Amino acid sequence: MAPFATPAFLALATATGIFRVAGSVPALLRVRTSRALGANTFSTIQAFEIVTNASCRPMWTDQKGKGYCQLLSQKCQPFHLGMDCWDQYEMIDRGWHKAATFAVGIVPPVVLLLAYIVASCRSQWKRGAAQNGHLVSDSDVASDGSGSDSSTESGECAQNHWEDPAWAAITMQQLLDLHQKARQEFQDEFPNITMHHVNARILQPLCEKHGKCYAHIVNAEEPLLLNVFVSHAWQEGFDEFVQYVASPFRHWSLQPNLWICATALIQSRDASKVSAQVGVGEHPEAAPFTRALLRAGRLLVVRNQAVNLFERIWCCWELFKAYEIGLVATPGALMITGPADTNMAPVKIQQALASDPEDKKRIMRHIHQMARDRNGPSIEQINQTLTHIKFFRQEVVFSHSATASDFSDD
């Protein structure tokens, strides 16, 4: 409520001051005019009128019957019909009164409102929502008047961004940079390498050196929130993978932030450290794959010639979750790239494999529990859903230019 109370209070206080100051302008004219006439002059006044608005017209006639118009301390030339001096006074009075009213009544609230809007927008931008993952410094929070409590809260929020797997995305250019690093690293071997090779030679050493995932290494100052979740198999050719990922976005003016498991997790030669990240608890719902997918606006399925995605347990789980949260049914949210699958056999998640057998056990146990405790889908229903996705004939090559709305975080 504070963000709304603050501008309301400022507006009320400013308006009160405006009316008090603006209302005193005619009275100020009246007092200064009276002083300019003097007590002796007042005794000779036969007609004197001051109206407390923009058309106040002090007039008098002296003992000789000449008419005068008084402008503060300056006496106008004698007038006969009163028009010259009268018009002169009225013009100056109106102009000065309007200028004063504008300066006192319009400029301050406009400046205050603009300052508040800028501060609010800057604070909102710093706090990250959504529209881009920026951190908040103590000085930034203090400048928006929210106090030390908000500073602590925003600091915790910024820290959560580093811990939230959804904020471990990389840009398309950063993926292309990794592609170039791999080309330089492997040279003649490059056409035959897979993500496993890139992980062993590039990602693991960097992650172990810095103690963080590759996405946080290349975005050390500000983590990136994902727009597109990439589902793929590591056995595919790395060069093929990068080309298939880049292909749908070739003509997009605004490139997305990509969530790729190899760059979003802390890779290590110690398999137990990777397993600890992937198999969090007993439920795959808590795995970084699932948590990131829930924040994604699009799912990019990268098919390949080396391995069937529907024979990998995590790919099956990701695709099923995408179906469950509505990405498959949302127009344009499911993006499929790479060669079509020629295997016409229906999907059987029971036969899917995993690098860590424990991952498959957790996923299958969770699926059975969902069906039993929450009226969730049965194994047969999941297989039907995955088969539908497998034969989904959407050969996606987007040609439109992306806008900010394409990457909005709902």
C-alpha cells in the first residue's frame, strides 16, 4: 500500500500548499497597493475597488477630479475613460498572477510526480520484475525511500535470483560464443563432438574454478531469467545442436534467453555433485529442470539424428510437464526443431533411460504417486500424451520479429 500512499500524500500536501500560496496572491496585491497609496492619499479616495481575483482594479480620483490607477508603487498617467491605465494594470496583473500560479501550482507537483515515477520505475527495474534480472544495491533501495527493511528484503530477493534455477539462462550470443570456444578447443575433432565432450573440456573446468554454473560465470553481474526452455539429448552432435537452437530465432530482432541444462547447472567431474543438483529430494517437481520449466514462456524441443528424445527419462518428464502446464496447447509456445522422428513406435516412458538410474526411479515413483494421491494421469495417459507430442508435425521456423511481449514473464 505504501507505493500508492506516498504519491497520494505528496499530491495532497502539494495541493494544500498550492491553494494557500495561490490564494494569497490577490491579498498580497491588495496590501502592497494600499501601502503604496499611503494614508493621506486614502483620505482623498472617492472610489477604490479591489476584487480578489485576476481582475482587481484599484482606482481613485484626487481632489481635482483626475482619475488614477495604481500599480503597486507606480502611478499611471491620468485617465479619462480609465481604459489605458486600466488595461495596462489588468494585463500585467493577469500575466503576473497566472505566471505565479503556474510556477507555484503546476511546476512543483509535476516535478514531484516525475521524480516519483522515475524513482518507482528505477526501483521496479532494479527489483527485477517483468520485464530482466537486475540486482539491487543498498544505495538504490535507500534512494527510493523504502528504508532498511526493504533494503534487506530486496537484497534477499536478489540473492534468490542466483539460487533460482530459472535465473540461469544464457543469451543466444553466449551460446554462439561457447560454440566458437569449442571449435577452437577441439579443432579437427569439432565435427564429431557432443555436449559430453564440451562439458568435460570446457564447462567442468570453468564451473569447478568459479564454483558456479556457466550461465552465472558469463553473466557474473546480473543473472538472466529464461524465456525459452531447451529440451534436448546430450548424445547429439554439439555443432548440430547449436545450429538447430539458433535456427528458429534467426530472423528475430529480439533474441531470447535460453535455459540449457549443461550451462544452467554446476558441472563437475564429481558425479555426486551433479546428481545432488538434479535429484533434489524424492520428487522431480523440485528438480531445477522442472522449476525452470514452470517459468518458461516457450519450450524448444531439439530433435537430432543420434538419439530419440523420447527414450530419455528427463526429456519425457519435461515434455509431460510442458503438456501439464499448458505450453503444448498454447499457440507458438511449443517449438520443435531438428529432423523429424522416423520411428513410428508409440512412446513408453517405462523404457526411457537416464544417465543416473536413480533419476528414473524418482520420476517413475512420483508419477505413480501423482496417479494415486492427486488423481493424476496414469502411465498410459502419459504415454499417449508423449506420443502425441512425438508426432506433432509443427516444423517450427519462426520468421516474425520478436517483441517484448514474446518474452513477458506471466
